Amino acid sequence: MGGNSSTDHVNETMSNEVAVQQPVASLSDIKKAFPTSDTLRYVKNDTFVADPTLILGRIYYEKIGTDALMPFHTSIVASVDEKSILKSPQTISELIIDSKMSASAGFLSFVSLSVSQDEVYELRVINNAAARLVDKGDQWDQALSKWMANPLCQQLINNPKVGAISIVTGVVQKYMTSKKYKKFEAGAKGGGWGVNVAGNLYLSSSEFQLDVVYGLDLVSFGRVDNVNEFAEKVAMGAMLKAPKDLVKVNNLFDKMAMSRASIFRLSA
């Protein structure tokens, strides 16, 4: 580039002759990488889980009077839908994130890198594993019946201090790799390679991060008085559907996720 090259000259040459401009990600781009629904919750979990299908069937329950869900130690052992299993990792998105978008998009709280006004980071979102339970039909009914026959599970359901009971019926394990880039200024050295962001050259830094995020589909059943009532709700598919009820469960789940080292083990 030469010692006499100005910042503007380098940026102009790069855009015209070297590299195609990369746009900064929009909120829509980020939502495509992290699709949402009323029952889908995301949680960051640095504890590596080699087989995410083991998360399926886990139970979380509301203890009335507390502000977070609690994990239950006995899971529902049900069949995994073979068609739902991700056979190999899939790169979902490659995004350029600036400081403005990093501060405004809630999902980006899962990324450990902080970004200043003269920095961006490249975020790659990879679905590393995914699976769902077979949650309809005879196999599912048998799995639920077996779980409800366990005396410990009956104690949970019959406990008047227990509210909603939620079951993990689907899981996706997302790997998020992030690489930081700093805006080029003539005369300043550093960075091994660069990226053209909106006509400006940004050079790579040594900061690289891998974050592991899980998306969990939760099926939730409301408060019951006994096992028979719970069985009836399950048989009829009477899950919580009212927006206010789902919001409450989601908030309780988020509080649990923030308060525990891992929601995939019972110890806090």
C-alpha cells in the first residue's frame, strides 16, 4: 500500500479494485440466524455437550413463589425423530456486526466480544446439532405414562407448590465463532487480513471467540391438582398457549439460565 497512501486512497482502491463491500447485518439477518417462537428459548451454555439429544425429555418446573424454573432430576425417555437429526454441521449465517447492532440486538448478548465504534466483528453461526422427540402417537404416550408412573414424578405433580411443568421436546446446538476487526488508519500497523465493510477497510485482530448456544423447544403444562389431571391434559394436548402464560414461563426459564452455571446439570 505504500507509506504515502492515505486512508481514503486505500479504501477507494480496495472498494474499486480489490474487495467487494460487505454490509453490516440487519436485525432481520440476525433473526434468520436465531429463529424464534413462543416456545423456543435460547441459552448460552459453555459446558460442552457431546450429544445434545440427551437434553431431550428434560423437565423444568415452576416452584410457586420463586422467580426461576427448577430442573427436575428425572427425564422423560422418549424416541428421537430420526428425520429431525442434523447429520452434519450447517453454516446458517456469516454476519458483520457493528457496535450499534451489537447493542440493540438481544441475541448478541450471547457473544463474548465487546465492540467499540471503530470495530466490527464477523459472526459465523453454525447449527452443529439438532433433534426432536417423537412427541405424538403411541410411543410418546407410553413414554409419558412410564414417567408419570415413577413415584418421584407423582410427588412432583401432586405437590401443591408446583406450577407449570415444562418438557424439552426439541434442541439445536449452535456454535458461534466471532472474529474482531479494527478500522484501518493510514500509518497504523497491525492485522493479518482485512474485510471491506461499507467501503472502509477493517483489519483483523487477534481476538477470536467460540460461544455455544442452545435453542430449546419447551412444551409446558399448567398447574394441576393430581396425576390424573396431568395425564388428562397431556392426553388432550392441553399445553399452555395463552401469550401471558408463555411469557411467564419464558421469563422463569431465563432467570434460571442466568442463575445457574449450567441448566443441563442439577447443581447450581
